[in-house]
Amino acid sequence: MIKKTVITSLLTLAVLSLSTLSAAAEEKPLRIGWVYAMANAPAVIAEKKGFYAAEGLNVDSKPFTDGPLLQQAVAAGDLDIAYVGSPPVYHWFSRGLKSKILAQVNYGQAAVIANAKSPINSVADLRNKKLAGVAKGSGMDVLLRGYVLKEKAKLDPDEDLTIVAMPPGNMNAALEHGDVDAAFSWEPFVSQSLLRGTSKLILDVNKDLPQYPWYVIIGVPKVLQDRPDDVVKLLRAHLKAIAFLQSHPEESNQIIAEAFKLEPVQGADGKTVKPEDIVKEARKRMGWSSRLDAADLQFIQRLMDYSSSLGFISKPLKVEQVVETSYLQKAEQSLR
């Protein structure tokens, strides 16, 4: 009788232990990484407005200074979901990391600016000049070399000018001090410089390529396999965040200004420009969307072709290999 009671107790403890482990597994946070750029504001809004929590998601959200660093975290197994530019995604895909693009995050954001007094008035004028850019082979570098320089300016990025790699936060100072002649930057850095009156806009990429997709949400294979319902929940939160950005511009501008720690700037007229007005200015060159329609996929394919021609990937890829829209479709349907 004692033996039977001991066995029963042990079985009960085993069941309780399994239940505890199962509950712990369910409560394991969804690890989200995102590139620290205003364009990834939906990740900020989803957390600040409680959209993740409303979906019952426990998330661990972490910003990264650039795409390559974020992709290293993905490759190391430290992230489940990432908000990142599409070039790093397919660059790593070509090396064996089979993450999938699930949704778009934003369109636009990039621009070329030059000193306000500079004789540079078009990207063709960059010949024999110094241009501030980012690390070679990064997502923005693909756009710079493939579209802005080779296609738009008809310049050889390795022969016709000097690209000086630096953090985007340093570009405006480098431009003002004359260390570079122009900068290929993004928001909010472009708007901060323009509002100060120290620079002029040479090329608004979103004007030339209307609503071109940039940041995307990706899922790693393991999370797509093991937690598909959580992926759909995350995309529902993403859709809610974008709807909020579009329907509550003033409140969302305030949240973005605080999240990105924007400081007021003094305009050329001596007036102070508030942080939320910097965000308002930035919206002239960018916006947010979750869609992945035919035009968006064509642009991502265009980026892939740039990367192939620039030698950043060893063999051509097709956009269909890296995009999976079924999770987004489920999220959209469940919100209707």
C-alpha cells in the first residue's frame, strides 16, 4: 500500500512538472529585434499602445544599431522575429539562413543631402566627391550603389567617387564640417538637417521610387514551425500599429519623438522646431504599410538583382524563395 502511494505521488509530481514546463514554454517571450530607425516605428507603437499585450503575446523587444548586427543575432539564434531591411535577409538566405519575409513595415526613408551652399544639385554632381554612406554590403548600401549611383547618377560607386562609411548619426556633423560633400541618409537624420537649414535635398528616393518597400518583418524557421499562432498574433499587432500611425498622426508623432529621443532643432529662421515636428517633416519622405503586393515584390527582386551584380551574393535569387505571405493573410482575415 505504501509502495502504491509512493508511485502515485511520483506520477502526480511528474504530471505537475510536465504541466509546469509546458506553461513555461508557452510563456517564453517572443524575442523581437528591430533596426533603430524611425521607419520601424510600428514595433515601438505595438509595444507602447499595448497591441502585443492585447494579443496575449509576451515579447522581449530589442533595438539594434544596424541591419548586419541584427542579422548576426538572428544567425546566432538570439531572435525569433526581426524588423530589418530586405537586403540583409536575402544576403543571409544565400548563405544558408532561411528566414522568411512575412510583411512590409514601411516605405521610403532614404535621401541624398548636400551642404546648403554646395554646388551639388543632383546625384550626377557627386562625381569626384566624398559621400557619407554606410557599411559596404549593408541594405542601404545596396540601394545606394545599385540605384542611386549606378542607375540614377550613372556613376561607378567604386571609381567615380569616394564613399565614406560612418554611422548615420554622424553624417550631419560630417556634412556641416565639410568632411564630406554629401550624405546618403535616412529619417530622422535627413529632416533634422533640412530643418536646421544647413543642407538641401538632392534626391528623395521615395519621390523617384514612390512607396518603395524598405523594412520588413522576418521570421526564423524555428518560430514559424513551432509558434505559427504567435506569428499571426504578432502580425495582427503590427497591423493595428500601422492603423494607429495612420489614424492618430499627432499622438504617434509624439510617441516616435520620445522613443527615438529626438531633440529640438533651431531652424534657419532662429525658431525652435519641436521633436514631433521633426517626425512630421520626416513623413514627407516615408510612411508605413504591411502590404507585400506585386509592386513590392518586384522592388525586392530589383534589390536582389543589384546585390547579384555588385557581388554581394554569389548566385541569383528569386523573391519567391524568401517571401511567405500566408501568415499576413491569416492576420488580415482575423481582423476583418
